[in-house]
Amino acid sequence: MQKSECHGGVQLRNRVTGNCDQRISSSTQIKNRTTFQRSKSSSSTSSPESTRKHPRPSDKLNPKTINPFGEQSRAPSAFAAIYSKGGIPCRLVHGSVKHRLQWECPPENLPFDPLLITLAEGLRETKHPYTFVSKEGFRELLLVQGAADKAVPLLPRLIPVLKAALAHSDDEVFERGLNALVQLSVVVGPSLNDHLKHLLTSLSKRLRDKKFKEPITSALQKLEQHGGSGSLIIIKAKIPTYCSICC
């Protein structure tokens, strides 16, 4: 009787032990399977091919773009492009004291159309050497013999360009435009009067700035001097505070 009970107890313990071993074995298999799946998932996620095949939803909302205002994406200005292609028949010569222009041929032999207009457009440049080439080229071209006959027919196209320079927010651009206007007035004289009203608005606005009061007043006096009595009427209509040189 005792042997039977003992034998039954042994069988029960073996059965329990076997069940326990099976549970441990099953648990180990599940753990190994889970670890393998995680490893597989991790490797597939880190794979470049997998990343390319499954783009993130945010990629559609944030596409890669080039900054349109970046320095490299900025197209050169019209004057800079023309100058770089040799469209301006002069080059800057750097001197130890000051710079100068070297013309490919005598300026008096050059056609003013479209060279004078192109140089006037360059007055709005803000980078070297374009700033110097445009202002000096404009000045030297107007000094040649017969400049008036060549410049007067171009006034309807020159005035909008000078107006843009005078309305520019950059102070140096404005000063170059103001000097160019005076230089043009010296050459064309009263022929400028018909276009003068289009330029005086910008001068009137700049007069509010104390640092420009003197140079603008001086420019207006020269416009009156070379434009005659007709220019005075136009100037006074736009700038009532202007005092004539005849006073």
C-alpha cells in the first residue's frame, strides 16, 4: 500500500515537473521568437531601402526646397550680366590713388543708344565694380562732343531709369542718381523741362532728410540754371519752399 502511494506520488511529481518544463520551454521559444522579430523589425527600419520604400507622411508636408532668397539662387542684375558679357565697352583700371575707366574705343565714337541707358540702369547697382563703372561711364559719355544731339532723343527712356535711381532706398544709389540728373541737365538744358516733373517728387521726399537738404538744393539750382525760367515754374510747383537762384 505504501509502495503504491509512493509510486503515485512520483508519477504526480513527474507530471508536474514535465508540465513546468513544457511551460518554460514554450516561454523560451516565445521570447526567442519575439527577440528575432524585434531584431528583424529594427534592421528593416534602419535599412535605407526600407526608408525609401516607406516615406514618412510628414515628408509630403515638408518637401525639400531651395531657398529662393539665397545668395546662390539670385540671378545677376541686367547691368551685371551685360558687363560680364562684355556689353559695356570699357573696363575698370585700378590705380594706386584712384580708379579710372579704360574704353575699348574713344567714347565719342560710341552710339548712345542703348549704352547711355544701360549705364543709367547701372546707377542702381550696389556692388563694386558696377557702381563705379556705371556712374563714371555715364559721366564720361556725356562729356563727349555732340553729346546733346545724342542724348536728347533718349530722354523719354532715360527719365524712368533715373527716376528709379532717385526713388531707391539706398542713399548711395540716390546720390548717384542725383549727380547723373545734374550731369544730364548740363548737356540737354531746357530739353529736360518736359520730363522734370516726373523726377521732382523723389527729391521733395528726400528733402525731409537733413543730410540731403544741401545736395538737393544745389542740384535744383543747377537744374534751374541750365533749364531756364521754364524749369523754375516746374520746380516751384513741386517744391514750393525752393528759393530761386535769381532771388
